[in-house]
Amino acid sequence: MNALPASLLALLLATATLLPGPASARSSDRNKPMDIEAGYSDYSMDDSRPTVLTGGVTITQGTLDIKATRADVTQRNGEAVRAVLTGGPVRLDQQLDDGRPMSAVASKVDYDLRTEVVVFTGDVRISQPNGSMSGQRIVYNMRTGQVQGGGEGAGRVKMRIMPRNRGGEATDGNEG
């Protein structure tokens, strides 16, 4: 199960790079121990079924803080290939290298480690000081850096990009 921490950290690092600007997740967090707590775990010594953590899953590593109701980790040949976090909702928080906060909230976060694609679904909100993105579904390809978003039904993707020079507070964006 030692592949679980790497997959979840990669998930958060992916989240931190979704938005415009040079800010990135705190790189020193990767070198710190990861602590995982859950009310219950069901772990198999082979790859026949996923490892399941339930009952208030909390994952911390340095400034990284993840909270979910459930984490399902699928392994192949002893390595994690997929991590699915669900909850009411899943919450990810971390400080950026410059000390500013980054956060993401979604009903479900599905990270395929083989393709390096992270899919956030269900009332997704990702924010950091450089901007924010929200929608019903946001897909981030870590290999290409491509971000795709869309809504179910009449849902829409919303983005806010903060100006580099913030002489005044950002407004609603309806100015000329």
C-alpha cells in the first residue's frame, strides 16, 4: 500500500497546477511523511480488489490536507494504478511554495496513474490566489497540461483569472 501516498500527492500537485500563473504546490511536502487516518480499512495483499478506506478519511503530508468520506485505491502488480476519492465533498487544501493557500472541492476525484489524468466531478471548485475554476466536471491531463471543463445539462464552466498587478480589488469582470 505504499503507492497510495504517491498517488494522492500527485493528485494534489495536479490540482495546484490547474490554474493560470506560476504558483505551484509546496514542493517540500513531497519529502515529508504522509499520515492517513480512516475509521475503517479493507486492504488486500494481492491485486484482486481495491484497497478501501472509509469513515472519515484524512490524509496529511506537510501542508497537504485531504478529507474524503472514502478512498478506493486499485493496484496492479503491487503499484497503485487508480485512486478514487469520494465524499461529502472531497476537500483538498495545501499551501503553495510562496505560502499562499490553494484548495479544491468536488464530489468525486478520480486519478488514473497510468494515463496521468485527474477527473474532478460534482460541484467542482478549484481556487488559488491566481484565479479559480468551477463546474460539474473538470479533467486535467498531467502529461499535456490540458484542462477541459464542462457541465452536465445546462451546467457551465466558470473561470476567474486575477490580474498580476492588483492595485485594487478584483471586481465582477463586467467592466469594459
